[in-house]
Amino acid sequence: MCFPHVGAGGAAFNEWTELLPAGVELCAVRFPGRENRLHEPLLDDPGQAVDAVLTALLPLLDRPFVLLGHCSGSVLAYECARRLQLSGGPAPALVVVSSAEGPSVRDIPDPLHLLPRDELLARVADYGGTARQVLADPDLMAMFERVLRADYRVVERLRYSPGPALTAPLTVIGGRQDRFVSEQALRAWAGETTAAFSLHMLDAPHYLLRHAGAAVAALLQDLLHAGVRR
């Protein structure tokens, strides 16, 4: 199950359908307000967002599965893993997070969902994950702003469920050219699992899916071949 970054939908993982090994099914989170759910009301409450994902996810967990979050999607992937563990539900074979600081060093001094419009859009453009066609289209940007604010409200207001560290293996992926999340902040994830931990640094900036999606998919394929599916 793949969790995209703020403002994105399931299409963020489209190219992976041809890159993952045979026998691996890709399921991507697609929240309301985007793609084929464009006319559904946006979710901006973290509890409701996580509940919605878990409700959709639980029927699929009768086989080995991996939870993967990209950037802000890592926040939701990790919280879903925590909720499954606390409820005694099925455990993921692996949790993968990317381009996101570890929970112990996570800090949100100036929530983006509260910023004025121009500053919010400038910050998002600076991160490098928004297509130029969207940035250049005023109508698209007006719609995109609503989605951004809702998504940022979810991930910035979410408080992780309390409890012990995960018992599932945890893999972290980062970009060596990431100006926003340091390698040290990525290494802070090591304390969030009692199982195997690994950190992989790629030659890419913050938005790994946009700049190194094939490399991330190849790394995931290696992890699966190494025995995650067993």
C-alpha cells in the first residue's frame, strides 16, 4: 500500500506498475478531491483520514503486505502501521518511509496549512514536487490550493498513536540533494522499530518519486526479492 505526498493521488505511483516484480500488486491511496474522486468532499481531519485508509486496507491484508509512504505520506503510512500493531491487526512485512524526518525529531513550527496563499504555493513549488503545468494554470492552482490545505491539515495535525516501537522491519529512503530533510533526520527513524532497520540514500532531491521514481521502485524490488514476501 503506497501513500503519496501532499496534494497527490494514486497516479504518483503509476510508473511502478511496470517496474515491480510479477506477483506484487500495487495499491495506492487516493483520497477524495483528486483524480477520479474530484467531486467528493476533501478530508482534513487526521483521525478520519487514517480511519478511511484502514477501512479500505483491512480487507486486503490476508496476504503479506508492505506499507510505503513518500514524503508527507510517510506520516500516514507510519501511523497506519502503529494503529495496526496496537489493535493486534495484521503486521506489515515491511514499512518504507522516504524524504521524511523521524518522529522523534519531527517539528512543525510554522504549519503550511495556515500560510497565506502566495506563501503556501511558493513553499510547495520550492519543494519541487509540483508539475509546471499546474503552477502555470490559475484555475488548477485554485483547486490545488484547496487540496494542499486539506492534506497539510491532516499530516501537520496528526499525532502518532502512543505505544512501543514497531515490530516490523523499517526501511528509510532519502535524497543526497534534499535541502529539507537531512540524513541525520532520516536516521532518527532507527528508534522506531525493534526489527531490522536500513537507510538508503539516492542521488536525488526531496521529491524522490518525481526525480528518482525508477530507482526507488528498483530498491523496493530488491527488498522484496531479499525475502520481504516470505
